[in-house]
Amino acid sequence: MSTEAPIPPLNPLLRTSAKRTRDIFASASDDIFAEEERSTKLRLSVKIQNEYKDFQTLPAALLAQQGAVGPLRPQGPSAPGQPQPRLITAGPASGDGSKTQSLINSLAVIPATPQSTFSSRSSLSSALALHKQTQTIKPQYHPPWKLIRVISGHLGWVRSVAVEPANKWFATGAGDRVIKIWDLASGELRLSLTGHISTVRGLAVSSRHPYLFSCGEDKMVKCWDLESNKVIRHYHGHLSGVYSLSLHPTLDILVTSGRDASARVWDMRTKAQIHVLSGHTATVADVKCQDSDPQVITASMDSTVRLWDLAAGKTMVQLTHHKKSVRALTIHPTEFSFASGSAGGNNIKKWKCPEGAFIHNFSGHNAIINTLSVNADGVMFSGGDNGSMNLWDYATGTSFQTMEDLPQPGSLEAEAGIFCSTFDQTGTRLITGGADKTIKVIP
């Protein structure tokens, strides 16, 4: 006589196949799917945490400006002697008792649980209005800038410009391999220096010595004695074109960068190479020095910005916020911050030193940013490869003036790019160099 196996209970089978057979067994019992709802909420909360965990806190600069939004959390039970919140209750009422009870519950004041900001449309609107009010910062007024002088003389694209510390003259380097010295007040040519055999990409005038430093696509870095107008030193070591250079404000140190994906630190006097700052994977398009850490900042076409420890010759911080190649840097003369520029949307970003904390974007200049300059009054200039020029309020990231570079007669429409810029020592004159082979002075 054979015995049949007992039939397994149905409830575990229903719970196992509930996902695939929900439509069939939905009418069986509501509590079958209670576990499914809890797992859905848990999965949603995990997804929200994974996707938005990096955006739950604002940067420190914005957090300091943020006001309280919505009701505050109570600090604890009230002290003895203070009036306690009352819970409103009522007896049975005529008519629909459930509706009456729900109305009573909605009017109840529960001291341990504050009302949510999003509990009603009115509270949400007021919270959003307060949030908008706390985030809105009025930019400082800056008078408009206008072009007053166009200086011609170069036979190639003007790729570099530097103003001397006494604010009497400035130097420009161009694709014609010549460095020209111009009178700042009159715009007249004072001197032409020849020696480079390719485009001059970087210039710097020392504030502590009578020296002018230049670098170019010929791999050369030269030191010019301004008393004899001759080259007195060469700094050999770069393996390809040198695109940028910067002088340390307090040390006899020169930093250069270029197409060999490195920045090199030189002893100005002995021509010795102190460090090779390696780590970038593409052309290092710009380099800046300042007297406090990070003393060297580099921007590269690998879409990153690096802050360097000058003593150790190593990277302190690598900033990877940019999506495309970073071609321009500028350091604020008084504020402990800097800005970087690349291509695309939100392509100019402001950073806080020394940790490289992101502060805000400068949005609206949709071009490849070739140059950035900022003065002590908080005016920042950005120049694009399509001839577009924006002037920004540096503190808030607001654009207060937009201009277009008009190519000079005889130039092509495509020769409207801006390649270099700088403010003079007073910050009241802006000097730009472009693809139409001219220098423009904008006060």
C-alpha cells in the first residue's frame, strides 16, 4: 500500500511567486504583498542614496550663505513651567464618524513630530521662496568696459602678453617669433627682441630682477636681460613645445609647462632643473605660481587641474570637474582663490585654495576658453576662440558684459579668436591679443 506525500501549504508558494503572478493572485489577500511594498520602498531609498549621496551637502561657501528652510527641529521637551502643546480631542459626533475623526486628527498638534515642509502647497511655496531668497546674491556693480585702442605690428597670432611691474610698458609674443615691447600709455613700439625660432607662447617680467622670461614652441625657455636687451640664460629640458611659464613671486624660481605633459621647476640663477612635475597625461596648457600653498597650479588638456606641493614636487590635489581640456588659469591677486577655463557648458569654474574646494561655475560663455584674467576689483575676463569676450563679477559668477572681437580690416572672419589677456598693475586696463595679429586695450 503506497502512501502519498502531503500537499505543501499554499501560502509559502504564493509568497515565492508573487512577483510573477501578481495579477492572478492579487485578489487572494492584501497581506500577501505587504512584504513586496516594503522591499520596493527599501530599494527606492537605496537607489536615492547611491545616486544623490554626493549632492546632499552644499559646498562650504554656499552653506555659509544658506538660511534655514522650513520648520526647525524641536530641541527637546519643554522645560517645567512652560505651557505644553494640547492634543485636541472630541467625542463621537453625528453623521460620518470616520470623517470627523480624520478632521480631528488633522487638527491635532503633536509636539514630538514637527510639520513637514512638504505637507502642504503653501508651506512648500514659502520654503522655496525662502530658499531662492537665501541663494540670490546681488553682484557688485562694475562700470562697462569699451575698446579704445588697437595696436598693430605683429605678423602672426598674438599668443602672449605681460605687463612690467612699474606699469610703464608691456611685452607681447606672437607667431612671427618676435617679442615686442610697447609703451603702455601711448601704445608705441619701443623695442623688438628676436631669438626664438617658433611661436612665442609665454612671457613673464620679473618684479625682483631686470629680467624678461619667454618660452615658445621651439622648446626654448629664455631669460632676457632688459638692461642689455640680450639673452643671458637658456633653460634646457623640455622635450616639446613650451606653452606657458610663471615666476614665483618671492623665490628665484621659474615654472614652465608644455606639450610633453609636464611642468618643470627651474632655479632662475643656476639654470638647474629642480623638479619635473609629472602626472598629467596630455599637454599642460597653463601654469600659475603664488607665494602660499598650493604654490604651483597647472591646467592640462587631459581635463584636469593639479595643485602641487612645490617642496616635494608631488601632486597635492587633482581636480577632475572639467569635462574637456583646461586651457586657462587665473589667480585672484588678493583673494585666496583661482579660476580655470575649458570648453563647453559651465566651462569656467572657481576654486578655493589651498584644498581646491569648488565654489561655483561661471555659466554662459559657450566657447573654448583660451585665456582668463582677474583684477583686484573682482572683474574677471574670459576670452574665447570664436572672438567672444565676457566680463564677470568674480564673487558671484554673474556676467555683466558681453563683447565680440571684431577682426581688423584685411583679416578673415575666422581670425576673431582671443589667445591671451592680462590686466595692468592698476587693474584698470585690459590688454588682449588675438588671431587678427593685433593687440587691443580695453579700459
